[in-house]
Amino acid sequence: MTRPTILSVLLMVMCTPTFAAPSAGHWSTGMTLDKSSIYAATTNDDGFVFGQYCFFSSKTCSWHVVLDMGCDNNATYPVLASTDKGASTFELKCVGKLDASHYEYVFTNWKELESLLDKGERLGIVTPLQSDQFRVYRFLLDGLTEMKQEEEGAFVAATKPNNISPKKVSNTTSETL
């Protein structure tokens, strides 16, 4: 996904209270403004975005998060993610800077992330900072299952003329539906 696409979703979710995308709980689904992908995403109280994006060009889906933690393009960063049912370590790959204070990351180990998400009601992403400090980004997971199913169904239907079958690949950063 290109940076303007994630930024457009971030701006839509944060700045458009009348956005009429299907929603359940704290999650919504829709098509990005540039029509390059479909998403199921949530925004936390601080305006940070977490969600799955399915891209028409590559026919893959991946989990993205938009944070205020600076990063270098293509660099990877360790994080701890936890739900009320468990925790695991993950790696975020920096996609790049979106604007003055937002950076986009993609989870490299999506299978493990989905396993963790299926078990919880809340997600916390813990990032290390300098001088033994940490920052926690929290997201509510209510509505995730419904919106992810709607997003994946719409994605399969939209790519059906290309004879895409619903299967996952062993790629570490994304899945093919």
C-alpha cells in the first residue's frame, strides 16, 4: 500500500464523522480513496490506526499500524503485542513517514498476530523507547471478526474474475485470499 493510501484512510477515519462505511463495534471496513485496497480498521482514542488491508494489485492482505513512533524506511522494529488472553513478540517493518507525526508499519509475522487477535478483546502494542522507556498503543477489538469477514468477502468477490481462490500463502508479511 502506498503511503498516501494509508494516510487517506487515517484522515477519513479521524476527520470524517459522517463516513458511512460498514461498521461493527470499534471497527469499520471500506475501500481506500485511491481504490487500490479494501480495509478493516480501527482507530484508538489517540487517533492511531490498526487494521488489515487487502491490495488488489498484489492480491494479498497484510496488517498495518499507524503510530507516532519515528522509523527508517524498510527498517524493522521489535514490539510486544498483548491481548487480555495472551502476549507475543512481533516485528514491525517501517513503510514510511505519512505526515509530520504519523508513521506506517506492517507486521511481518501476520499468522501469529491473527492467532493473538482471535483470543482477545483489546490489543496493546508495546514499543521500546530510549533510556529503558516504553510506549503502549491500545486498540479495542470488538467488531474485528465481523469487519474482517466482510472485508475478505468483498475482496474475494472483487477479485473473483481473476480466479483467486481463498487460500493463505506462507509469505511472512501478507496473505493471499
